[in-house]
Amino acid sequence: MKTFFLTFLLFGFSVYSQEDRNLKLWYNQPSGETWENALPIGNGFLGAMVYGNAEHEIIQLNENTVWSGGPNRNDNPNALAALPEIQKMIFEGKYKEAEELSNKAFISKKSQGQMFQPVGNLNLYFKGHEKYSDYRRELDIEKAVSKTSYEADGVKYTREAFVSFADRVIVMRITANKKGSISFAASYTSPHKIKNFAVNNSKDLEITGTASDHEGVAGLIKFKGITRIKLDSGKLSESDGMLTVKEANAVTIVISIATNFNNYHDVSANEGQRAADYLNKAVGKSYEILKKAHIAAYQKYFNRVKLDLGTTPAADLPTDERLKNFRNVNDPQFAALYYQYGRYLLISSSQPGGQPANLQGIWNGSLHPAWDSKYTININAEMNYWPAEKTNLSELHAPFLQMVKDLSVTGQETAKTMYGTRGWMAHHNTDIWRATGAVDGAFWGLWTAGGGWASQHLWEHYLYTGDKTFLAAVYPVIKGAALFYADFLIEHPKYKWLVVNPGNSPENAPKAHNGSSLDAGTTMDNQIVYDVFTATIQAAQTLKEDNALIDTLKQLRNRLAPMHIGKHNQLQEWLDDIDDPKDNHRHVSHLYGLFPSNQISAYRTPELFAAAKNTLLQRGDVSTGWSMGWKINWWAKLQDGNHAYSLIKNQLTPLGVNAGGGGTYNNLFDAHPPFQIDGNFGCTSGITEMLVQSSDGAVHLLPALPDAWPDGSVEGIRARGGFEIAEMKWKDSKITKLVIKSALGGNLRLRLPNAMKQKSGEELAAANGENPNPFYFTDETASPIISENSNIKPLELKPTVLVDFLTKKNGVYTFVSK
């Protein structure tokens, strides 16, 4: 009995409330000089990386509008004249020649996109703190507060820092357990060429600067940062652009940063006045008042979702050790922590009125970041926002949706001058200036679907919220994406389908094309055009507008190329059956139809569903960080929770362990490598899809629960049509309790792993026919063309129970297992 009890203590699986659970990243050593060890804090406008070093604390600073360059366009005016010749070359199989001409005629001869840049560092120097003990630093993602503590020369020092969601400033509080013990010097550094440091009125440390010129575009962003140091006792003095604190009991540091950016075509604001206004509104408040308001504003978002997968003793170790161990131990709470960390990062890097989370969210320490830290809209920027609606952060979708609206304006000229069409379009990359030209070379850049894909987020926001006022406001944007394709599609001379030409399947090239990515009618292009047309048709029908356009788009949609299943039982990436089953490319773009789209379904398109699985098996699991994030979502849609979980273990592995693949840095940033935040967001989305899906005609619960999570609970996940999973508990992989909130009313169709009944004991009605809830309408996917050499067979699916339940607006309904 005693042996059993000890075993239970060591290896037992227990479930705690969110309040008792460890929602902290913590470490027993400082960051040193490694940026990827520092801990990120932010409020969507300001970002900071806190290093937590004892003797030299570094607070690396970002402001979301500090970008190189200024308002500019990068369309290539030679494109339209060359378009017919390029299309002819591609239809004739002269792919390399078409790519060479495209590089001259389509790729921008101006800017290839501007760079997201840092402001600089605030450095705090603590003389005599080189020797320290009892060290700990942490990031509490439940409160969005970082903390560093240690002992030096017999004194216990503590630093807390946060970027206020209530006041647009960064705040740090330094305390000690012995009066008069706090002494340090503070100064700015910055990598910018144009910069100036000063001390104003002997109390404010100031930095001013101008962002870089880049690729022929003059840097027009001016920024100003003001740091004010408030003392509890002690003395503050200035010398050589530095402030020095001596013998204080406690210190509060308030940092304000602002720029002259108003919008993508206006940089006329007064950055100095803005920075002073933000500072003055906050600096008179006590630290405790600032902190309390910050936590309340943050938790308004964060506390909406709670995930409990249980905990084990593995959770007691520091975060970097848990990361090293995760693939080899049972640590379900680490997956829950990483899930909530993704939500934390989205809340902290994307707020209404700010810029969208870019390739690094809002955190960047380099003047020349990888890929300029832009918005790559052939997957990465969209992936950033996959968690927004379903993890109950709908308002935080707003910056990305606003960018789509901006692109629909700048992209009109690109559509007209480069392609001779109505509507709007964007290629594979954009930036704060909302550039829509083709960049980086035809191999990557001559892809016309960036705007089309991004526009689907507008429709998705409506499907989750049911907000018709919003839909009416953005309908011209959705419609504009469709008008571009209505004019641009061309008939394939061999197959007679309407196709995109030139197109490509990002960022891959079949061997048969001699290294060129260009083709006509690639599968992903076809899928995106299908979604653009379908969303426009449904939006127009909902708003009772544009009957003639609806008819036109339906006719065009019927002429699109269907999906193909090839000789290797794979979903073809190209119209021709030229896939290489040994191709392990990180992009598997043609599975867009499986996720985030719903054109490939377990229940409506079984052969395509099986082919999608074969494609994933052939591509393999090893990939870059963001690609692993996408694959988690695909395996969740394939209802294979164990395979999805194996990808989570691959992703939650220290960089360098996965041979040829990505992983995770010690601060749990995703490693492409280098750091790209999309992998964090992709994994959070994937875990959600393992628990709840709502894209295929029903709210599907526990569709891909892995064996590693047999017991658990979740609260707050949202589904289409205004439904919220207010509470779901499961034990032994069966749902024991389910509470659903219905914001809009209407039919609730549930796909369940086990039979359930109403709490009152009443039976649930078996589902019959199409779901009458309009938010769950699914169009019929065209039957695939299957190779005569294929022997594809539908997969055997796990049995489910499909029921219907009529809900009322704002109703709350409880179900229990039978």
C-alpha cells in the first residue's frame, strides 16, 4: 500500500483549477546576451524584451509603427504588357522562360518591402551585483507581468515589469528588502544611424531617432522615447546623457514611446507630443494603481479561455528544463502552458487600433530582421490570426482585418496596372505601407492569392460573430477580391477549366519544371479562388445584394479546376500528376483545402480526405517551426490526435534537436529558425482544433484527442454561429459534461464522441439532413479527378454521435453523458 501511495505521488495524474495551475514561464538563470532567452511583454502598441540580468538589465524596446521607409508603391508597370506572353509560355510548358521574363516585368524594381525596426535598449547598470544568488526570473502569463529576483551582498532585490494595457507605457518597479539599497545608472542605446540621447529637466531620459532608409525609400518614421524615474527616497542625478539613482528604497520607471505615424499614407503626427501625453497621463499614478489597471485590462481577454490537461511532477521544473524533457516525459500541463502562451502573445502583440502582429509579433531587436519581419501573406500572417476567433479573442482580429481593408485600397492600383482587372489583389508580402506589388523574385513573389486568402478572414469574423453591420461594411472588400479573379481567370487550352495563370504553389517547384515554381491552375490557387467566390456569394445572399454578380460567380466557380488525386494516392499539388512522394518541402500549400478551408471533409469528400492524409505522410513531420504548426492543424482535421500530439512534441523541442527541422527557444518563441511567431500561433490553433472544430457543418467535440490527454477540461472556446463552449469536461476520452452558450440562437448541431442527453434527462434528437443553421452551410466540393493508377480508399473514421438541438439567443444549455 505504501509503495502504491508513493508511486501515485510521483506519477499520479491530477487536475487542478486554473488558479492553482502554473501559468508562468520561469528560469533559475538570466538571459545573458541572448535575445531569445529574454521574456516578451507588450500591449499591442509597445513591446519589450526583459533580459533579467542582475548587473546589467536590458529592456529592449519596440513600438509597432517603427518601420523603415515611408509611404510608397512598388508596382511594376511593365507587367500588363508582358502578361499574355508569360501566360502563353506557361501553357506551352516553358516555365523557366516565363519565370525569367516575370522577374523583369512583374517583380518590383523599387522596394521589396520595408523593415520592422527596434527603438533601442534601456540599460540599467547595477554596480556590485555581479555576484548574486537565489536567482529567479519569470513571466506570469495570467497577469502579463515579468519578475526578476535575486540576492546580492545580503540584500534581496526584485524587479517587476509590464507593458500596460490600461496606460500606453512600459512600467518597471525595483524594490529591495533593505532601505537605501537601490543604486544604478540608466542610459539608452540604439542601433539606428539617426538618433540622439538626452536628459531633460534633470529627470527624463530621452531618445529620439529616425527609422532607416531602405531600398531607395527614405525613412520618414520619427520616434521619441521618454523614461521617467520616480524614487522612494534616494537621489537622482544626471551625467553624460545618463541618469543615476543612489540609495533609493524603491524605484518606479515609466517609459513612453511614440512616432509620427498616423496611417500608411500619413506620417504627420507630432511624436514628441504624443510620447509626453502618454507619459503624463500615467506618471502621476502609483505603481500599484498602474499594475491593478493593467492586469484587469489584460485579463478581460486572457481569462475567457481556460484549459486543463492535468499536471504531473514534471511541471515543477524550470521552463527551459521542461522544454528539454517534454518529448520524453508526461507533462500535459506544458502543452496547456504553451497553448495559453500563444494566446498571451496574440493579446500582447495585436490590439484594436494598432498594427497587426507581424512575423515576430511586436518583438524585434535587429535593425535588419529576418525577412524584414514583414507580413508574409502566403501563410505566415494568416496563421498569426488562426487563434483569434476560436480562442475567444475576436476583438484582437481587428488589426489584421483593418490591414485587409487597407490592402483593398492600395491593391486596386496593382490589380489595374499589373493585371488589367477590376477589384483588388496583393501578392505574397506586404508591410506597414500596405505595398501590394510582387517582391523577392518570381519564384516566390508571382503569386496572386495574398489578397484573396487574407480576405477570407473578414468572412470568418462574420461566421463567428454573426455581425451583419460588420459584414455590410466589409462586403466591398470581399467582393473586390472576387472581381479580381472574375477578370483574371483564363481558360486552360488543354483542360478547358478556368485557371490562374501565372500562378504557383508557395514556395515549391516540381522537378518537372526545371526549378521554376510558375504554373497554371495550381491546386492552392484553385482552392483560394473557390473560397473567394463562395464567400462573396454567401455574403451577397446574406445582405440581399448583387444578384447578377452571384449568378456570374456561380458560373465561374463551376468552371474552376477540380482537385485531383494522383498516381501516388496523393492530393496533387499541380494540375498534372507530377508530385514527388519524396518531396519534403516545408510548404504543403495544396492542403489549404483541408485547413484553414473546409473543401476537404471527412464526411463529404472521403477520397480527398484520404489523399490529404497520404500527402502529409509523404511530406513527413520534419519541418520548420511554422510548418509544424500548420501540420498540427492538419492532423487535427484528419482526426488523428496522436499524430498531432507527436508534432506538438516536435515543436516543443529545443532548437537543434530536430535534425533538419525547427523547434522552440528557451523563452518558448517558435524557431523557424530563426524566430517567427507564427509557429506559436499555429500550435495554439492546432490544439484548439484537436478539442473543438466547427468548419464542417457541426460543432465537432474532441475530434482529435490524443491518448496523452485522457482527462481534462476546457472553457471558453468559440465556434461558428455565436456558440461558445462555456465548459467541457472529459474523462477516459469521453465527454462527461458540456455547457454551451448561444449568442445568436439557431440550430446547434453537435458531433460527439459519446452519447449525451440534456441535464434534465431529455434525449437529444438525431441530426437529419443539412444543418439549417446558415453559419454551418457547406458548399458541395466538386468530385475529384482520380488517376487510373490510384487505388485510393476512404479512411475508417472514429464513430460519432450527430445530434441537433434548437437554441435561443443568449441561451445557456447543459448536457451530460448518458
